[in-house]
Amino acid sequence: MRIGLFALGVLGAIFGPPVLPLIAMAVSAIRYPAWEILLLGLLVDFLWLPAFPVSLPLFTIASLALLWGLEPMRREFMAGESGLPGW
Amino acid sequence: MSSYRLNNGRGARRLWAATLALALVLALDLLSGGALRSLARGAALPAWSAGSRIASAVSGSGFFSSRRALQEENDALKRELALLRVRAAEARVLRDEAEKLRALSGLAALTPGVAAPVVSSASGSPYGTFLIGAGTENGVANGDLVLAGNGAGGIVIGRVSEPGARRSLVTELFAPGARLEATIAGAPLEAEGRGEGNARAEAPSTLPVAAGDVVFSSHAGGRAVGLVGAIREEPGSAYKTVFIRTPPVSELGFVYVIPRE
């Protein structure tokens, strides 16, 4: 499930509308301690955001907000769920 | 309980490590002038071309034969419609320019430029950007104008915002949230981008604007940047909303890049 969400996010970042990686990131962050959503946010910004003039990497910021913002809630209600072997 | 705490501690350490790694990658990219994002785009390029090949192979395999016929007809009609829109827009722009040039006793010359294919998904970007298959090796430079149509009567749809060696990132003039000073029916207005080639502007209700009018901008070298698609007037209001559209990038196979002015 976790790998599937990551794959969905990657495919969405490359081919689909921006809402797809956002959904994948949000669901992953709610369900798992999903550090990989940082990669998804970074991928969207690296693919589509020009380096100059420097502007806000919104998807990277969103991934950080989701990862750290939802962490206390996730830890409270879904302790022990990792979705990946050994995680 | 101890195992839970252990897992929690490990999890937090991993999240911190991932966050620090992210900060490091971002800093490296910034310091290298965007080299890492250029690598990411280079890596995604085969995926984009493979995606379009797979889509054609699936539609050509006959697996969805009944759907395929309808889809092909639909696609062909969409392409034809987009082409006709571009041609109609070009004709209007040329007519307007010819009138101006006659007034100035000048001569219009085809602006030299580069035709480039659109190589990325055109609707996937949250920032109103897309990739074209031409770069500095083809003479493309930062700030160059990107047109739908040719240099004579084309509509400016964007600017090159990050040129690479063989591909460049283009930012649409009407990217979501972008603001552009434009002229409609001789009146200066500020158009606000809504993405997908759409924008809107507030105009005084007394301004004589009609659907099909050409929108110009000094930020695009005085060239056309769109056409008035629709107008919404509220009774009693001093302003009316003018909806501006350009040919959607997703329906353009190629664009024309000309040097910035």
C-alpha cells in the first residue's frame, strides 16, 4: 500500500494533475511515518519549478508540513504502522 | 512498551534524517544553479516519451477498438479545433498588426526563431510551466518569448524561464496567480492568470470590449497574448470581468521561440 501510494505520487508528478501527488502525500502521511513524501514534494518542485527567480517550493513545503504536522496524530492513533518491512 | 518507544525513537530519527537530507539536496541544487533539477527533468524525459509511445501503442493495438475509433475522432477534432483557434487568432492578430503597420508605414517581417516540440505533460505542472525540446544549443536564451503559431502572427503564451542545453522550462504568461499588464481595446488592464492558458481582468463597464478582441502586452514586446473569450457584466456594477484565453499548451504539439525584445 505504501509503495503503491509512492508510485502513484511519482506517476502523478510526471504525468498527472498536481492534485495526484498531493493526495498520495496526504494519505501516506496520515497512514505511515512516510519520509518518502519529502521525495515526492521535491520531485514535483524539481520537475516543474524554475530555479531562478527563486520562488517558494510549495510542494516541498507541503510535504514537510504533512510529514511533521500529521506526525503527532499518526503516532497517537496508528502506533506501530510502518507499511514497509523493518520500518 | 519498550519496543514501542524504541520504534518511536527510530521513526523520529529517520524523519529527522530525511528532513536534513532534503535540506541538503535543496541547498546543493541552489548552489549548483539548478543542476539537480535539470538532472531530474532529464530523468523524467524518457518517461514522458515512453508514456506517449505507450498511449499510442495501446490505442493502436485494437484492444479498445470501439472506444479507440471514438477517441481518435475526438482527438482529431480537438486538434483541428485547436489549430483553427490558433489560425483564427493569428488572422485577427495579423489584421490588427497590419492596420498598425499601415498607420506607421512600416513593414512586418517574420521574426527569426526556433520551432520546438512540447516534450512534457502540459497539464501536470502546478506552477504553469512546461518543457520544450530546444535549449541553448539551438539559440534559446532565458526570457525568450514562446509563441503559439509563427513569429508573424503568433500569440505569446510564455517565456523561457530556465534554458538547458537541449531543453528548456517555459513559464506560461497566464500561470496560476501570475499578473500581467495588458491592453484590451486600447485600455491598460491587469490580467490575472488562472492556468491552462486562461486569465481574467476587470475592465470599466464603459469599455467597448467584445469576444474575439485581441489582448496585447508590453511585457511580451507589444505582441498579442490572448483573445477575449467571454465577458461577464453585473447589472449596476462599474466593472465587468473579461475572460481571456490562449490556445491550451496541451493541444499544441509545437511552439515557436523568438528572442526577447
